[in-house]
Amino acid sequence: MKRVSRQSAIGETGVAFIAERIAEMGHIWHPTSAPDSGVDGEMELRDPATGVVRNVRIGVQSKATEGRWRSETADGFLFRAKPDDIEYWLSSNQPVLVVCVRARTEEAYWRNIQEWAKDPKVRASGLIDFDKRRDVFNVSAAARFFVVQARDVLMAEPPGPDSHPERAKINLLPVRWTAERIWSVPAPSHEWRVIFQRALQAEVPRTDVALRSGQLWSLVPFSEDYLAVIGAEEEPTDTPLIEISGSSDFEDRTLLAELARRSLLEQYHRDLRWCPPERVAYFKLFREGRARKLAWSKGRGRTVVLPRPSRQHGGLSGYRHEAARLGFRAFDTGWFLAVNPTYLFTLDGRKISSFHADAVKKMKEIDRAAAVSQQLRMWEWLFTRPATVMDTEEERPFQLGHLVEVSVPVRAPEGAWKKAPSDLRGRDADEDHSEDQIPLFDSLDES
């Protein structure tokens, strides 16, 4: 009667377990037909985004057990490989993975032999170290196999969608400067609030003015009345705007970005309020307890302020406001306003709710590309609509164009709407938060 040894049965169970895990990852398992070939099979990479098989294969050698591994702890263990096996694996022109399997506990861990053998001392010891968090062999590791190394570097294209070029709008609004000069005057005080209160009491308040390095800066000329009430003693000077807008100096760009943001928010002070702690502009609450809609397209409009019923009592817990981070940035082709939609949760239309951070996080998890697109188009409409009689276009130091449209090689996946890649996240031109206190007429009667 033919018998199968216990170790052979354990080995077959280990190979079957590996095949099951590879199937869960979306890759393809090719078992080796020849016995004792040095590898138990090959894993052929399949792009999970498109289903395309790349014709890139990785050798897999199973090492199964039912007991404990050498020097095993809660964090990892060691496996001693035979010198002949190591030499065989390293002679391959494809990557080879050693996968240690314990099927009874549903555990599997992998190491790329070519990567492990880079250190001659480690290779000579024959001890392969496994980290139970780093080296777990399951779905979470599926994408990592696209960058494993062979004897020569494996040139496998990273996973991603097929190329289907299309046009797409991005969150940049081009800036067209109408002002020709930028104005400055020595500040009568080093505190912005002191200057603002003087102008407020004289009923000539301005929030589009920036205080930097002892100077007050503005994109529009200072009126004589304004200079008189704040106590300015010297005459203002002017500089061609093109010298600042075209400068490569960080301080110049930061100043112009701040002035543009302040000017934009003053233009829309009837609709928006600035929240310094969160550095976002958000839609004002007009009537307590009532929702506010913005009719920016066909239909009933979008709710930009939403009362939130309390779960603990019969009243309201606060309000959810449509909001956006507004950053003016200079690129090679000119200046743009970057609009990043978000939300602000308040108790009364002004004071930030204690659950604001958690609520925003939950909303971001729910939002998808369509929701972000609608928010962007709403902000585009707000900032590009024709000027009113109260605020003519001629008085504005700049005008904003419509969302920039670009050609992209592929359709952006949903994940791309969540967070920009780390190599694209840099320091914005207006990241200097000094003197960042903008009352935005909050001290005035808004009735």
C-alpha cells in the first residue's frame, strides 16, 4: 500500500495555502510540474486595476510547518536555508520568494531571496529573518510584488489603469491681474487689530490690507480718509505689480498670495467668513436654525449651510458649512487660485464644534469624485460670476477665470481625489501664517 509521509502532506497543504492566497491577491498561480525543481511554482502578476496579465513571473518556494519556527516570537522568526537551495534560487533570472507557511494558524510570510542575499554576511549565515508585520503574505502585499528584485532589476510596469486619454478640469482658477501697482505705507502700529479697530470706529474698515515687516500693503490705493483715521504719518509708495508677481523671491510671492486671498475674501464678505484656526473660507449662516442654499445652477441649488439636529436633546447640535482652502500660487504660466473643498462644523455659525475634526473626516470618507466635482463647480461659479452694482469689476485688483482644463493620459481613480502624492505636496506660496487675523467685517452688523 502506498503511503504519503506526514511531511509531504504538510508540504502539499502549504503549497495549496499559497495558491489560495495568490488567488485572493488577484495574481495567477502556476504550479511546477517537475518534482524537486527548487521552486514549487510561479506567481504571474496581474494588474488588479485592469485585469491585464503582465507576463511577469516570480518563483515561489513553500516552506511549510505545523510547529513553531526557529526563534519565533510575537514579532518574527528565523528560517535556515540550505546552501544548495540558496545557490539555486540566486542563479535564477527571476525573483524568488521563500514563503513560510503554517496552515493550521492560517499564517504565511514571505521574503525576496535576492533582496535578502545582498548582505554577504547574512547570506553566509543562511538565516532568513521574517517580520510578521512587514512580511505577511496576503492581499495587503499584492502590489509589492511589482517592485521585487531579481538578479537583474525586474522591469515591471507598476499596476494602474489602461491608457485612455481624456480632458479633465483641475482645481485651479487662473488669475488675471487688473491692478498695475501694489501700495505700501509704514504702519502706525505693529498690531493688526489696533489698525483695524481704528478704521472700524471711523466706518472705513478694510480687511484686504496686509501687515508685514512694519509696512501696510494693499492691491488698491489707500484713501486719504483711511490713512488719516489709522494714524499713518507718511505718504504711501507704489511698486509695479509685475515686479512682485514675476519675482522668484519667496517673501514676494507670499506677500502677493496673502493680499490676493484677503482681497478675494473682502469681495465676497457678504457670502463668506474666514476661520483662522482652520484656515478655510466658509459660507455664512444667515438665519439661525435655517438651512441656506446657493442657487448656482439649474434646480433648487446646493445647501451650503445645513442645521444638524442634536441626538441628545430636541434642539440643534450645530451647523455644517461648505468650506474651502484657498491658496494663491505662482507657476511658470502665471498665478492661479487653488480651491480645495472641505467642510466646517460650527455650534452657532462661528464657534467651531468640538466634533469638527471627526465630522470632516467622516464626510471626506463619504465623498467621491462626483461630489468633489460638484463642490469645485460651485466655487468656480461663485468666484467667476459677474460683479454686482455694489462691487464693479473695475474696482477689483484681479479677476478669476474658469477651472483649468488639462489632458490626462488616464482616468483618475477615486483614490486620487483623496490625497495628493507626497512628491506633489510642497510648500504653498501662502503658507506663511504670520499676521493671519482677518476679521472680515465680523465686528459689523451683518443684518
